[in-house]
Amino acid sequence: MKYYTTKEASELLGVTKRYLAKLCSAKAIEGAEKRGSRWVIPESFVAEKTNRKAPEHVFNTTGICNPDEHYMVDLTQRLADVRTLIDEGKYFTINRARQFGKTTTLHALADFLSGDYLVISMDFQMQMSDAKFRNENSFSTAFARAFENSFRISAGSDRGCVDALNNFTEERKEAGDGFELVELFQALSNLCAAVPRKIVLMIDEVDSATNNQVFLDFLAQLRGYYINRSRYATFQSVVLAGVCDIRNLKRKMRPEEEHKDNSPWNIAADFDIDMSFHPKQIETMLQAYRNERGVTMDTESLAGEVYDYTSGYPYLVSRICQLLDEAYLAGEADSWTHAGILKAVRKLLRETNSLFEDMAKKIKDYPELGTMLRDILFCGKGIPFNLGTELVSVGAMFGFLKDDNGQVAIANRIFEIWFYNLFIAQDAIDSRTYDAGQQLKNQFITDHGLDVEMILKKFVEHFTESFGDRPDSFVEENGRRLFLLYIRPLINGTGNYYIESRTRSMGRTDLIIDYQGRRYIIEMKIWRGNEYNTRGEEQLIGYLNDYHLDRGYMLSFNFNKNKTPGVKEIHFRNHTLVEAIV
């Protein structure tokens, strides 16, 4: 059930927070709960008092999504595609970034397959602890007990299954301290032979086990039985789910032969099924929301905007929709509009959630990955997308990077802005440039938005004074980063900004700023001569046309010793371009 804070409920009901708090203290609101020092009020109470029907569904960003309770995209085609692999007897890994819908997919898949297979669903994070991996006996015993519990849930009272499980349990008990991996898999093989239905084994959260040698030996046993499946009964299919690609794990053949290793999971089939949400899928989910809530909204346009920011990353899609719904329930008239999405994105980027916390941890744990991200974002460095390159592989595994026509790119716009904010915040701690923008920001804000011409003028003055004697290499590597540092205090908490990724590796960087409903485009580039500059102006004009704007801005870092720093206005093809030269 959804709950409101007293502030949210008071706005919906037209009463004061204090009045609602008194009702809660007097136990006059059924279902009200005190969480910490604050009361929360059930949605059913608010719906009753406002004569509104409590919605049957909500947007969910925690735990498993259930179509009976949550707004969801249609998973039917995805489940059918996964089933094809299972029908073919494939063993495979669903490795996707955090909060990418892996667990929801596994639960939906178990239901989808239940008519034809006996699906055993396990979770290493819930059913196994680190202590269980200390040796083969402790692991095998703990795995067998967890398997037995999961088996009972799936098999129910089926007599053949119950008998097979009882025999499996007896084998475990009889072996005692000698119940190790060989004995475990012999017992599993006997069970698979005795059960009347084919068994599909699904294990979630396998990342919690990947640092343990005994788990690698477990995978090797799975591999051995898979290879010899014509001689020994075994699982129809095994599905492992986690962030890591288990195929990349290596198992030492013998401790004394450190240089000889092989993958214990090299029999796994490729899992290339797209688990991101497409615009049409998002639109279908929004249509279900619109029909249930009676909201007037352009579902196609909104779905496209949500996709533009998220590239279909499931958690990000659901969280933005959740924030829009909260704004709607709070009575914000522009909730399900372009302006509402901009507000939701700003709120999302400011909040602390488990996804962003994990991203920050990964950057701390992999400093070389952070350096590569900085090079892409601030220097426009082009890096070929090749999963054989360790850093690229790690970044893609974490969901930070994607393949953009053979080049490495940040996975989505939300992540890109978040990484910019992270790195700029790190640099701003001891930055004269950030401080300069902070001190002058009130000069740059007008009743109509941002005075970008003044921003450029003051930045040129600051850069010339602070960095005018630096070598060309410094300017080329740091110019764009310093400008982003300079404008960050203006946008912080009020606007959004992002880089148009298709221009980052072309010697120029198009910065798009959304501020109080207005959009500004600033092209940042390295000066390469008049011909190159003219071509850049033409490209910027085309980009302004795409956004229906008649005014654009250019920031050129010019290495010509005879340059004249400053700001000038150019009229070009019915557009006005304001160019700043550093």
C-alpha cells in the first residue's frame, strides 16, 4: 500500500499538517503509521476523503515487480525469447547491471515455464552465506538444503517429485562430512533421472559467490554434467543471474600451475536478449497508468522523452515515472508534461539511491575506469568499443558504457549527467573556476532565464587571467571541463545540462542546457582554422533548427598566437550566433 507524508496528505485534503498529526495520534486514521518521528497516512484514507478511487497499481523501484500490483512493460516477448534457449537445453548467464530487471525477469520466467518444466528458483544472496563457501562439504551441504527448500515450493505435493526429493535428502545425510561436490552432483543427477518432469535450475545473485574457489569448482561440475548429458541425467537448463559475466571467471587447473587456467562456464550460450525498455513499451505502460488514473497526457511524447534520458534502463524509467506520479498526486499541474520530466530528472539526479551509491563505489574501486570516463566526457576522447579491452568490458558490465557505432559511449543521458556532476563536484572542492562562477552567478540570471552572452564574456576574462599562459595541451585537455565547472553553480538545483554524444568525438562538444523551461545550445570546440570553424557554424545552425531555436552560442579554444580573446555576435542564415574566443 502507498503512504503519504502528512505534508503530502494535507495538500491533497486541504487541511493542515498539524491537524492530520493530531488525528494520527488519536488513532482516528485507520492504518496510519509512525515512522521515526513522522506520521504516514495510507492512500486509502486520502482516496476516501477526496472521493477518489485508490489506484490498483503503482510504479515500483524496489524489489520484484508484480503485474497485479505494479505498472510494468509487457514481458511476454522477452520471456518467449528466453524460453527458446531453455527449450534448446542451453545453459546461460543473465548478466546485466544493477537494477536492470534481472530478478523480476527470473520470477516471471518461472511462472511462464511452470506448465512444462519443474523450475527450481534459488538465490545465493538469501540462501547462502560467505561461511558456506569455506570448503566443499560446507558448500555442498548448504546448497543441497537450499535446493531442497526451493524444490518443495515448486514441486508441491506431486508424489513422484516428493519421493525423488526424499531420496536426495537421504543421500545427503548418509554422506555426512563426505558430502562434497562429487557427491552433490551424483545426488542431483539421480534426482533429475527420477523426477517425471525436466528440471530448470535458476540461481539469482551469483555475484555473491564469484570470489570463491569452491563456486568455480561448482561451475566446473555443472559444465561436466552438461558435456556428458547423453550419459548422465542432469538439468534441462541452468540460468545464472548477476552483474558479472560468469564466463569471464577463471579456474586454476592446479595451484602450482598459476599460468594455466580455463573457464568453468565456457559452455554457456550467449544471452543477447535486450532487457532495456523500448519507447513503445514505455508508452504502453503509461497508457495503462493514464487509463487507470484518468490523467490527460501525451503518452507517446512522454515515453519518448523518458527514453531519451534513460535509454530504457528499467530502474531509471520506473523512477522517473514514480516521481511524475508523486508530483501529480501532490497537485502539480505540469506533472505529466515536458516541464514535469525536467523537474523529475533534476530530483532524480539530486537524490541518493542504491544505484547511484553503487556507481560511486565502482568508480572508487576502479580508478582507471574513472579516468577513462573523464577522458570521454571532458576531452572527447574516442575509444573503440571492444569487450576484449578490460576497462571497456568492466564499464559495460556495470552498465556505464555502451557500443555506439563501434565507439565507447556513456550508456544513457542520466548516467552522463550524473558522472559529470560527480567529477565536477570532485574538482570543485579546490577550484578557482568553480568559485568564480559561484561568485558571479547572480549576474547571469535574468527574469527570462540565463544571460549566456554574459556567461561567455566573464568566462573568457577568467580563463585569460587564470590560464592564459598555459600550453596548448593544457587548454585542449581542460578547456571544456573548466567551462562546465564555471557554469555548474548556475544550473545546480535549477536546470539540467547534458552533452550531445554524437558531437563529443568530432572536435566539438554541443552542450545543451535546460533552464526554467528554456533551452540553450553552446558549442565548445578547439579552433582548427577558418574552414573548420565555418563548417562548425553550419553544423550548429542545423542543430538549432532541430530544436527550433534562432540563437546559439560558440566557445572556441583558439591556439593562434594572434587571436583576439572576446565575444562577438554573428548573423548567419537567419540565426544569431554569439561566439566567444579564448
